[in-house]
Amino acid sequence: MADLRFERTEKMIQLAFLELLKHTSFNEISIAKLAKASLVDRTTFYAHYENLYELADTVVKQTLAPFIAAFSESEQQKHNKNFDNYSFFSHELINHLLSNKEEIELVREIPLGTKGFDQRLRKIFTQTYTSFLNLPATDFTIFLLVNLAISDFDFILENQRIPSKKELQTGLKRMEHFLE
């Protein structure tokens, strides 16, 4: 029973944290404000997290978990002849993105530097592409593909859909003219 209470309290703290982020910048959130918003005292907060950065790190990891799972599945499917290398964003992942858009956008704004959401997502994309293509992470092709994946991610959040391959091909052709 104690484990369920601990998990419930942890979830309450995380939800209150996300709620505070809607109208308060991360740097303006104090443990006192968070404790009050989550209906716990400071001691209870410290029983769950060492500080706000640990809480933020946990929330970022949880927000990235569906990406890690989806790309792990993609890794398993890469040997399938019908696998489409462009379609890393499965229907489940797209639905997750759209259903959790507000939360994802809040988490993206947490200033954690190299431990921030976008930086970690870039690492996930880099690992995925280097594995698929057997290229080093320093290869410019990997850099381009990772940035394309981040652009796809942004496009999905902004436009509520994944860009089609036709849109990608058209965009790449238009970009070719800049390189001539």
C-alpha cells in the first residue's frame, strides 16, 4: 500500500509541476510553490526528489519514453524488407504527440541544457540513424537526418500531422536550388 501512496504523491508533484509551468517559468518555480500546488509539504517533496532539477529530469525522461520505445521497435523492424526508414513516427507515437502536445511543449521549455528534452531527442535520433545506416555520428548525413527528424517532430506538433514523403521530396528539391 505504501508503494501506491508514494507513486500517487510523486504523480501529484509531477502534475503540479507541469501545471505551474503553464504560467510560471522554470526559474521562478520554488519548492515551496510546488509543494503548495501539489498539496504536499516540503519534506514530502524532498522524500521524492533531491531538488527541482531532479524532478525536471524525471519529467523529461518520462516524456521521452514513448520515443525510445517507438525507435526501439523501429530498430527491431529494420531487417524487415518492407520497413520504411522515413516512418520513425508510428501512428501510436503521432497520436501520443498530438494527445500530449501541451505537456511536450512545456517540457521542451525547461532549461536543462544538454539534459533538456530537445538535446536528448537529438541523441535518440542520432543513435537510431547511426545504427540504421552504419555511419559514425559525426557524418554529415547523420546530422542532416537528425535535423530532418527534429523538423518532422516540430511539423507534427504544429500541423497535427506528419509530413508526407511527397512534401519531403518537394522540400528537398526546392532546397537543391539554394545549393546551385
